[in-house]
Amino acid sequence: MNITQTFGTAWSWIQLLQTGFAQPATYPLATEPTIHSFHLYPSMKQSNQTEINKAIVRRFYDEVFNQRNFDAIDQLLDDAYINHDPTSLAPSDRASIKQFARRMAVAFPNHHYQIEDMVAEGDKVVVRCTLTARPSGYFPGCLEMRLDNTSICQRQIHILRLQGGKLIEHWVLRDDLSMMQQLDIIPVLSCSSN
């Protein structure tokens, strides 16, 4: 065994111990040291890809919505991006997502997405988050009425599918009723017991 093979073997064991896959290899070891010995342990590649997908989704919420970097949309969303949001006013593709994000920044200039949980498997990432905001006027194209200064807090769950390092599909479940009640658009009904 030459020095390259020895280093490659040691490097593979270090990677295994760092990632929690402390089990001996049953495959031939790499002849050259590599940073990612995915050919040895396919589950390591899948695990790493889910972490990469989670980082891309986190970057999407942080850069696009929290930091208002709308140019990042072109880097993070695929040309074939489809939004499966069931509301009729929801943006459906990459261009309309960019318009929506800009309008949202005007209507809710201090809005913030706080990611509470993130789970990934395969090519999908599920995010449970909370949107907090204080409206500052109109929300053109969405709510054609003046919004007051009431703070809102909305719980959301998003499922995002990635392909080639970019977001390609999105599904969402939001507590829109609660948001509309907080904005005094829909009255809060009380249940009285008789």
C-alpha cells in the first residue's frame, strides 16, 4: 500500500467518524484522497444533498424575503419553477414570484420569515415558518384596500422541490383566515355557550 492509498483510507475513516457512519467499508477503498467519498457510501451522498437542499431553501427565505435581495430569485429558482399555491392571486412562475416579493416588501416593509423547522428527504424540503409583519399601506394585486398598522403573525408550511440545485416546485399551507382576521378584513366570530 503506497502513501496515497494509506492517506485515502485514513481520510475515508475520518469522514465516516465525523458524519456518524462509523462502519467498516465493504467496497474497495479510494486510491486517492477525496473530500467526498460518496462512491463508497451512497447514503453519505444523499445525506449531503439533503443538507445542500436545506441550505438553498434557507437562503431563499433569508435572502429574498428577509433581506429583500430580489435578484437572488434568478439564482435560486429554476426557469421551469411552478408555484402550486391554491389561492387565485398567488404568483405561479419565477417572474411573478419576483413581482410578488417586491409588492410584499412595499406593503409589509418589515416582514420577516422565521424558520421554525426544516425537514428534507430526497429532492423535497418541508419548512414550517412564521411570517411576522406590519402593513404600511396597500398590497397591490392582492388586497385592493388600505391596510392599517396592525401587526400580523401567520403560521405557514411550505414544501419545496429542488432539481439541479434550484427550486422547481412549491406547495404551501397558510393560516390565511387568521391573517385576514388580524387585518380586520374578516371579523372574528365568537362562540357563545347557552
